[in-house]
Amino acid sequence: MASGELSRAEALACSGCRHACHVMLFSDTNAQLFGRIPIRHIILIQMRFDGLLGFPGGLVNPSKETLEAGLSRELWEELGVAIPVSVENHVASCYAPSSSSSSSNLITHFYVKKIDEEQVMEVEKAAASTATDHGQEVLGMVRIPLYTMKGGGGLPSFLSHSFIGNCRSQLLDALLRFNLISPQELQESLVHAIKIHTRTSKDLQAFLTLTEGKRVPSLNDK
């Protein structure tokens, strides 16, 4: 067991802890980008209401339902499709990063479930049309690119975005654990992602400097 991780039993035995369950849904595919770049796998993630990327799921109360039943309920609300999740799909449990008061005593449970490509498309369609939380808690489903293009496009650019809690770590671990990408490919993507993140930070800082001391015009100025 990796450092900081809990077994499922240890997590459920934690007194006074809150629990959140999330799942990474993925499928294999023979599709190619531009007819020449193998996509290999379709991995779904979502843009959240707070502008952060995260896997579908949410808070679960183990005293009222099992972790898996609670996760399936959350998936129905966020994706509009009934997707059963079992204990066999459980990958890891750990304490959430203590970045805010809301994450205090929160244990996150991560699941990975492989589905058919047809099911992926069904999820994407339902998530944008019939899901209860679409347009509110969930702003849309996104496919994670597993290829790297010239200049760092693809996975490196994706990894440079902002993720909720330990979602990015969960993703990186799952990519290697389920052999969805080679360690060398992931290492190269991370190197590119760090460079992209550095450039983005400099751009934001430069714009912040430009706005300092400047009065922002209001509608009343017209």
C-alpha cells in the first residue's frame, strides 16, 4: 500500500470522517485523431461548477448506503446513466489534501471501471441532455487525450490544467496501474506540462502587473 493510503476497511472504520467516492470510466478505442494519431483509450472526466477538473462522483454517507451504492447514485445524478460500481472496481482510499477547511477529515475513495466504447458515447450523450446536475454542478464531460503533439499539445497541456483535490494524482496513478500509457510517455508528458504551467503562470503574472493601478471601467462610464 502506498504511503498515505488506507485500506477500504480502515477508511470505513474512521470515526468522524466524511467520505467521497469518484470513478474513472474508460474504454479502449481504435479511433485515430486526424486519421493518423492513435487515441488508444477514451477516459472521461468532467468540468466542475468551480472550474476545476474532476472525476464524477460525490459525498457518500456509509451509515445510510454502501460506498458503491452511493457512488452509483451520484453517477446517475451527474451522468444521467445507471452505472453499477462494485468493490472490485475500488482502487484506493486516502485522506483528501488539506487545502481547505472543507477537506478536513475527508476520505476519498477512487474507483476505475472499464466500459465499452458504446457505453462511453451513451454517457456523454446523457450527461449533456438528461443528467440532473448538468449545467449546475457539472458543466460537461471531457475526454482526456493520451497522445502528445508537437509543442506539448495533448496530454501535457491537459495535465497543466487545474484539478480538484487529489484527482490529478489519481489519474496519473491509474494511467500507469492499468497500462494506459507507458512510464516513459507519462514522464515526457509531465516534463512538457511543467513547462506549459510555468509559461501560463508568467503570462498571468504579466497581465496582473498590467492591471495593477488601473481603474476598471464600469457600465456607468458609458
